[in-house]
Amino acid sequence: MGDIWVELVRGPIPVAQVREFVSGDPSLGGTVTFEGSTRAESDPQHGPLVRLDYEAYKSMARRQLEHLAHEAVDRFGAGKIAVVHRLGSVPVGEASVMIAVACGHRAEAFEACRWLIDRLKKDVPIWKKDVFEDGFVKWAEVRNVD
Amino acid sequence: MISVTVLFLGPAKDLTKVESVALDLRVGATVGDARRAIAERFPRLGEGLSKMRLALNQEFGVDTQVLRAGDELAVVPPVSGG
């Protein structure tokens, strides 16, 4: 049927707990994890990016993440799924999101993990601001890449 | 009349300068009617509003859905999570 854990956290993503959640079932032979982190970037005018500040429509974000995880169970036959998104400030190099999917075989696990992060970036009500070294802050541009 | 709560999230809140308002609508009003009423009351949302989705009680809605008293309607600008 599929075990699901979704969570919005403040502070670092509990990586060990996420791995632990999707482990332990010997029938699930393929596990894929994805971590998305704040990438070092630089603006010609404002200098290096120092962090991203995330905020969410929390009640709906949780609900949407649950819908997506359930749909991934149905679509890909995933056995266990964990999706954790961090809110608040995420400095360069630290993870803002982690997804772990355990399936019977690797192909579905890769597919499900990719599908989950793509849908999260499209449909889960979370927004981020870019914060630069000189103090300049702006809402992140919405892109359909990376 | 019915009253619904409208939430402005993320970048939308910067344009309206408020996080939420009570919006009075006629009985039988739809999500689409609410969108028009929001556009009138908050012209600063402007054309951007057409790119923003409306969520009814924490689910993405369609403009034909009929609203009920006490509903929570959220203005959801394009998201940038992950």
C-alpha cells in the first residue's frame, strides 16, 4: 500500500530520519533519494547569494505533499515515500528539500522521485526569496528548469 | 450575502499589503466571481492575478465552484519551492 511521511521543518533536514523511514522492508530493492540545496550564485549588482528564505501556505502545502505522495504510490507502486521541505532561512550549500522513495526495483524508484520533485516545484504552495550579501532581497524568479 | 476569508500568500501579500480580508459575496457566488471582486478591490494585484491560482479550502479550485459562507479562498502566486 505504501507508507508516507511528509513534513515541513524549520532548521536542517533530518537526513538520517528520512533514510530510516524508507528503509527496513526487504521487498523494496531500490531506494532513490534526492536532496535539493541552495546553489551558490552571484548577481553582478548585489554580489553573492547568501541564503534563500522559504515560506509556505502550510496547511495546504502539507495537504498537497500528501496528495502527491499518495499519487506516487498509485502511479509507480512505491512502497515507502518521505518528503521533507525546510522553511525559513536556508544558507548556501544546505538542503531545502529531501525526497526518498523505496520501490521494488530501481526504475520505478528513479521515476517516482523525479516525478515528485517536479510536481512539488509546480504545485506545492511554497515560495522563496533570494537574499544577497549586500542585503538585497527579492522573490525568486519562477523557472521551470533545474 | 455570504462572507469568505481571502488569504494573500507569498508575493501576492507584498502587492496587497495585507495577509487576509473578509470578502462579502452574493449567495451562489463562484470562485470566478470572487476573483473579479478581488481584482476590483486590489488593483495592485493587476494582471498578475490572472497568473495566480485560487485555492478553495486548501485545494486548487476551478472558477465555476460555488462558494459557501466561511470558505477559505487563497490567492496562490506561481510557486517556487524546492
